[in-house]
Amino acid sequence: MPPSEGRKGLLHRIKVAQPSQETSEEPSRESLETERPPGLPPLRGSVPPTDQGASGLSGHVRSEDEFLSPGDTLQDRYEIRKFISKGGMGAVYLARDTRFPKVEKLVAVKEMIRTIRDSVTSRISLETFEREANIVASLNHSAIPKVFDYFHHERRVYLVLEYIEGTDLESLLTEMDYPLPKERVVDWAIQTCDVLSYLHNHKPNPIVFRDMKPSNIMLRHDGSIVLIDFGIAKIFHEGKRGTMIGTEGYSPPEQYRGISEPRGDIYALGATLHHLLTRRDPRKEPPFTFNDHPISAFNPSVTAELQAILSRALAYEMEDRYPSAHEMKLDLLKVARASDRPPSAIISQVSSGSDEREPTWYFTCEDEIRTTPVVYEHGVYFGAYDNSLYSLEAATGKERWKYSTDGGIVSSPCVWNETVFFGSEDQILYAVYVRTGRIVWTCPTNGRIRSSPKPEYDHIFFGSDDHHLYAVSAKSGQELWRFDAEAPIRSSPAIAGEYIIFGCDDGAVYALDVQSGELRWKYQTGRAVQSSPTVAHDMAYVGSGDSSLYALDLENGWPLWRYRTKGRVISSPVVSGNMIFFGSNDHHVYAADARTGALVWKYATKGPVVSSPQVHNEAVYIGSADGHLYSLAAKTGNLLWRFETGGPITGSPAVSGAMVYVGSADHTMYAFPTEPAD
Amino acid sequence: MGIWDRLVRQATKSRQIPPQREQAVPKKRERGDPLEIGQATDIGKARSANEDAFLTLKSLIGIEPEPLPVGLLIIADGMGGHVKGKEASSTAIRVSSSVIVREILLPLLSSERTVAGSRPVQEVLTEAITAANHAISQLEGDPGTTLTSVLVMGHSAYVAHVGDTRVYYLHHGELRQITQDHSLVERLVELGEISAAEAQEHPQRSFLYRAVGQGTELDVDTHFLRLQEDSYLLLCSDGLWNQVPEKEMVEVIADSLSPQEACGRLIDRANDRGGEDNITLVVARVNY
């Protein structure tokens, strides 16, 4: 095969090619390089197309007298009124059929100019033009333009068609700034399935449209649709392979192998609807990636049922799609009827059975539980605002011991080497023996401790309201170093390699050398950072009171990306695989791509989400100030189950074994099974 | 755990006496250029004009204990025929680099090392490419270009990219393609519709579904990678990767005395194999 002569082609814009290119290439390539098949400009009832690039592949300049002018008359019958649009091989005009002198019968006249230069190309264009004429002439459907006449004149060929007045859906989408209303889109889809059904059931052989896309669907003022541009429609003969044509983005995968079947039209219809509902042009996206993101991420009004219809139409393999346009229409009708009920967009799928789950056990203490429990060897440890640290039996919730301090405990404990470490609002960090609750050592500070301690390298790291970050020996409590951040530290530190990262009430995120406590870098955000950072993929992720979640380069603190929410981000993010999960005070739970910050899904609760998520076995567990513990599917954000407690949940859940534990401001610690009870 | 062995030896807990660092292991190489950059472009043998453009910008902030290497590497492969393509690619280079210099390099130069810049890097790099997109859309005709940029700061490399110009990372003899081609053919190979060999000859092989200069909205791919000592970054247009197999690229780079020499030799290799397109490449060696 000769090297590609032309410059790079943009799939949805026409490249200005060398004049010689036209003749040297085969028809299959030729038709691919133009947005529309050669010789067939789009039939439009509206003003010239918005896509200025669709000027065909001929590079030669056209002179004025190649076009017909208003007033010219063809066949002594068709009086040209105005030029509508131009294509590579000809033009489309609005004309009046003067055979009916007393009425104004308007028609569309499609013109093809036969160029002399290359007879092969010319012949193929002519055949294509004639094919359109023949196909459309044999059809009789309200959504297909009627053919009135076909004739040759001088060096040109003409097709006279019903004039369709309205706007095509691509132009409509461009005019509107928002996604089109889903009820209308479903209605148009039903009408389109109707006409596709008609084409696919055509006798003796089905007709495959092959060029389904928004610009080929005209919307009339009365809301009815018309399918236009049958230039590349084809009589389907089973088993025969053709050339690869169609419009990239909307074409099904098998069309690239030359296979054109009715089910390809279904795929293209799915692609068209996807574009209308999400405003994402498939010609600008990587091909065949429709099912990669849930549609609800772009258009929350799309229900799970509608999403399922589109997913099936867009199945990669033909066998997995709707076998007929009729079946797709039946599913669409169900959705059309259902849209009378108010849709709950984001809480879509609920797993079988009720969406509530009962706790295995619960334990009540004397005040709010605001912290996150930790599970260690059959024991659950957590602090409460009643000044005590509790140790419970993980399986039953029975109390083993409790340790009383002189201040409320909002710091979450950690366990290392048979010792539980936790801070109290009485300004002291405690180290207590895991089995008995006997004190091992204490470390006093000059401020309340709300930050949660972290164990690493045989040391405990924690922050205090006295502005310092401390590094103390886990065995003895002896201080190794302390760092003065000049504002209270409520965020819990994260340790990764040589770095220790934490946030501060002055809005900065600090990275220190873990060994010496020396400052490595500092990143300033707009408001207090009380979220605790998490480190993954060489980045430190942390939320800020300025409503953003930040991804910072671990080595130098430079922000890589930032995701803005509408409320403070106090929740600490969690990374699992390539996804990052976190909550915001704007009531939402977010899931984004950890590398780029692109939103994957979000879930709306009814209160601020201060709690941090836990991910376990494809499920995200998180609490909300609306009192619920939620379990959401990690990939899609669909609700798996939830439980309502008696007060806000500000701490995070802990998952261990087959149980998830969470405390609530209703004074109670709950334990749930991660799998449904049989 | 070496850190904590040192800890045990430590005399005092106070910050005033920082722990002694171990003597640095003497480096094999002499004190050389931490970030060595080579760059070259060639019209190839089949085209009548060179529509590629590139930019390299390097600075070394030489402050002890460690100098901070900073580099900006950009290549663009224009399309639209003759003058138009070249105009597109050079506009892309100029507009995008000026955004990056203004929003990242200047603040970097004017603030302390420990203070991180305020605007997210991916946002700035993306803004640079969308600014180029806007500028090119204003040009006459219908030109477009690919645009692939890499910002190096110390051991961090930030990539922003549109089109089928590529960034590779070479470390320990292993060449890894970092960017994804925005070409139809690439997607077909990914899905198993056609083989990589068929892709080489496919009639639509130079068709891009995403390029700069085409319209209002543009999706830019971003990547982030950590650079190791003794590794290479390679940026190249399809005039190179379409002609020269990856194994050969690795051999030539490893074999050359300098990145500049590697650039010259790779261009020769591409031309030896036909030189069907313009060839542009940038090779950066990380010596720190």
C-alpha cells in the first residue's frame, strides 16, 4: 500500500488536500476522508450547516457560475428560490414546483455536478447518487423524504425531494447550551426506531441506513422527525462485505471491517442519543468508549433504565445489542411512561431486597462518638466525648475495658505493638496497653489534641492545638522532635518514605523530613486544612476548607490538580486503585480519577459529609451528617445499602474481617456485616 | 532501616543538632550536566515542507545542597498543507510555552525552594494547550496540529498532550510509551480490531480524532511521572515512531555519547527507512 499521501486527517473536519489526492485514492478512502459521502451534501431545511468543515475533499476553487442562482429554472418546472447548502460535488437548493401554479409547492433540489477530470471517481459518485435516488424512491414512510423527480441536465444530475422544514438535531444541540431534555430525546428515539424498523423490514431486502447521526435527523416544528441523507444507505445482502464508510464516532466497530447490518444502525442510534444526552461528541472522543463512564456523570437526569437501553444499543459485539429496532422501541416506551414519576437520578440501582441493613450489634456510651474506630485482633477501640477510650469485643460488642481521661476524645486511636495510642482534649497523648487498658506512658502537650496519631518507624506522630507536630518514641513516649507550624494542627499526619505530610489550621499543607522534622515543602491553600492527607501514586491528596481536594506532588508539594466542590472538604480522601474517594460539606460523596482529578461519579446525601470513606471489596463505606451510614458501589456510586442512626456521623467507618464498624453522635457504636445476611 | 540506625546513634533529641547525614556515595560520573537535552528536526525525504515545530527550555537553579533542574520540552506536528501546517505548529509552540513560562517558571524562579506554586500544574499545562487551540482556530484555512509538552521539575515530569506525537520514558533499557495516540487506528489496535502490523499500513492511519486548532472544546491528556537517575525522556513525532522500531530507538540512545548525538542518529535511521514524514525529536537525559 502506498504511503499515506495526504496530511493527517481530522476525522470530523475536512482537510484541505492536494488536488492530485482526489484521483489517486480508492473510493473507500475517499469516502472516509470526507465527512459525507462524495457528491451528497446534506439535505437541510435550514441555513447552511454549522460545521464549516464539510466542504468535501476537492481542493479546487469553485466559481460562481457553477451554482444555480435564484430565478434559474430547471426542466421548465423547478424555479430556484435559494441556495441552502453546498457539498463537495454539488449543492442543495430550495425551489418551487411551478407545475402547481395556484399553490406554493416547495421542493428541495439536490444537485450533483459531474466533473470531467477523473471518470472513475465521477462514475462512482454518480452511482452513489443514483443509489440514493432509487432507494428513497421505493420508500413510503412519514419520516422519510418523498422523492418527486430525478433527471439529467447538461453535465449535472438532479434529485427532487420533499422539502423538510425544521432544524437538524446537531444544529439544535449547538444552539442550546445545555443537554436536551431527556423526555424529548426519548420521544425522538422512539420515532427513529419506528423508521429504522421500517427500513430494516423492507422487502425483499432490508435497507441499512449506515449514517445515523444527529445531523441526519431533522426535527420539524410539530415535533416529528425525518431521517435525511440516504446517500450511503445500502441494501443489505447477508454475508457480503462492503467498503468502510460511515461517520466516525457514530459507526459501529464492525463497520470498520466492512460489515453493514441493521444492528449497526442501532449502535449508531445509541451513539446519537448518547451525544444528545451528554453533549459529548463521539467524533472527539476515543472511539467506542461510550460505556466507559456512566451517563449520569454528565447528565444527572438520565435514569438507570435509560442508561441500560443505551448501553445495550452500544454493546461492542452485535450479538449483545438489541436484535431489532422494534425491541429497542419497546424499552424506550417503558421509559417514556415512567418519566411521569419524578426520577431519582443519582440513587439509581438498589440491590435486591430492601436498601436498609440491620446491625449485628451496637454499644451505647454516655456521649457522642465522633471518631473512627480501629480494629485490632478481635478488639474494637474508639474514643467518645464522654472522655473515655473503649475497648469492645469485635464479634459481640461486649465491653472489655475503658480508660478515662479528663477531656473529650475526638482523635481516632491507632494500634502498634500491643499498645493503643490516642489523644484527648485534656492535651495529653496516651499510650495504653491493648489487653487491659493499663497505662504505658503519656506525653503532655500545651493544647487540645484532635489530630489522630500515626505509628511508623517505631515512633508516633501527631499534631496538637498548641501548633506543634510531635514525633515521639512509641516505646517510651520520649520526644524525638517537634515542629512549630504556628497554628493549630487538627489534621492527622500521613507518612510515606522520608516524608511526613499534614495540614494545618493556617491553610498550609506541610511536608517534613520524618527523621529530623525539617521542612521540605509547604503548600498554601485558601482555608484551614483539617482533612488528613493520604499518599498514593507519588502524590499527597488532601482536602481543604477552601472547598477543594488537592493532589500534590509528593516531592515538591506542587499541586497537580484540584477538584472544586461546593463545600469545605474536611473528609480525608482514600485512594483505591486509580480512584480517589472523599466527601464534602456540600453533602456529596465524590469519586474521581486519582491521576487527573476527573469526576467519575458523585452521590448526594442529605447532610455534610465530614466522615472519610473506607473502601473494601468494591464497596465504599461512608457516613454523613444526615445520620446515615452508606454503602455505595465503588465503580458506579450506586447505593448498595444504608442504615440510619440517631445522629450525625462525623467519624469514619472501619472495615475488618466481614464487618464494618461506625460510631454516631447518637452515642452508639454500630457493627454491620459487609455481606447481606442470608 | 538505615534511618533508624542513625537515630540510635543520635546524641540529643533537640532540633538544634541535626542528625549527621551519611557521606554521599561517590558518583560514577564526573560532575556533569544534571539535565542534558538534545533536539533535532528534519524534513524527511517525502515531504515538500517541514510542518513540525519544537521548543526546549532549560534552567538549572544551582543552589546547594542540590541544584534544581527545570526543563520545558514541547513538540508539535502541524497539518493543513505547506504554510498552514507550519503556522499551526509554530503558533502552538509559542502560545503554549509562554503560558507555562508565565504561570509556572516565573513563580518558580521568584519564590523560595520550599514554597510550592499555587496553580495546579495540570491546569496550567491544559490551559497552555487550550490557549494554543484558540489561537490556531483564529488562523485562516483549517489548520491543525498535535501538541505534546513535558515540564520537568527536579524528579517530577508533568505531561500534557493532544495528538499522535509521543512521549516515551527509557529506564533500565525498558522503553515505555507514556502518551496515548489520539488516532483512530490506535483505538482499533487497542480493541483488537486490527493488528499493530495492519495499523502501519492502514489507509486511515494518520487520522486523528483529536487535534489542536479544530474548535472550541478540547480534551487534553495529562500524565505525571517520577524520574529516576540515569533515565531518558524522548519526545517524537510520527516521522520517527512510524519508521524506526522501538528496539532500535533504545539501542541508539543507549549507545550514543550524548542526547544530541542520539537525535542526529535517529533522524538518519528514520530517513534510511524512507523518511516518509517530517521527523522531530527531543531527548533529555536525567543525570541526577
